[in-house]
Amino acid sequence: MTVWVGLTGGIGSGKSQAAAEFVALGVPHIDADALSRSLTADNGKALPAICEIIGAHVFESEGRLNRAALREEVFRRPQTKVMLETLMFPLILQEIRLQQAQYPDAIYGIVDVPLLVENPPFLALVQRVLVIDVDEATQIERVKQRSGLSEDEIRRIIASQATRRERLLHADDVIKNDGSLNELAEKIQRLHRYYTHTLKAV
């Protein structure tokens, strides 16, 4: 039976790069964010319900979501976040289960969920939790460099996520990502060897 490892980390932690390293090693990878984007892409199957529940003002045109407007709405009105999650989570969970079923014979696979710790239904889909960990100052600097967001905007995003301590309390495995890309790759390769050897017997 495939052991599924939940991969998570705060914004700017390098979680996406870690996921790419696992993919390069041939490990099955399921990306919850990618599934969410496909559900909300142009004419995606979640859009009619979003329009009905949240309103047409978060759309650029019929069948096309204005993601910036929706993001601002979620930050301004906490109840919108709850409504959106209530709508989206069952759809994403269903898609993850469908993809997991495609890898019955893998030793292990990665389920890549940024808000894994915050959402127990996603935790229920995995047998281990891997946290990519960095300090807050590093998070802020990395996100500034790649996105152009202000420090206040980045801090607002960090505050909306689980704390570093909360993630670490849920972790079975932790990779400290405070070095170079090569160092991260080496850490992933070591963990891959450990998983391949240890989880084979599960």
C-alpha cells in the first residue's frame, strides 16, 4: 500500500522547490493548489457555485474568475473565506483521492498541501507530514524577491496560516531550508532514500 506524505510549509518556505525535487526523483506528486486552480480555471466546475455564493463582483467576465478580487474579498471578509473553503475543500479532496488511486503500487507519494495543518480533512489523507521549515525573516525576504508584495501584505498572509510552531508539532519529518538550492536537493535525496528503505516495509 502506498504511504502518502503530506508536504507543507509556510509561504516562502521553498515547499514548491522541495516538491519539484521529489518529482525529479520519480515520486508520485499530487498538488492541491494545482487541483484548486483547475477547478477555478476559465469555465471550471467550481465557478457557478462561487458566483452564486460570493457574487459576480469577483469575476472578470462570465466564466472567468478575477483571482485578485477574490483574494482581496477573502482577506477583507473572513466569512467569505469560510464559504469558499466549504465549497472548494470537498471538491479538492475528491480529486486528491482520485489521483491517489492511480498509484496503488508506489512505496510512497507526496500530497502537496500548503495549508495541510490548518485543515484536518487533508491530514486524514496522509500517513506522514513533512514540513519545509524556515524562519519568518527568510519567508518575508523570499516572498518580497519573487512577488513584489509589500512586507505588510506578506505578514498578513503569514498571519493567516498556521504558526511555525503548529506546523512543527504536526511534523513527522522536517527539512530546514535555510541554505542553497543544492543543499535542499541533497536533503530531499537523503530523505527519499530513507523513505524508500523504511516505508517499503509498511
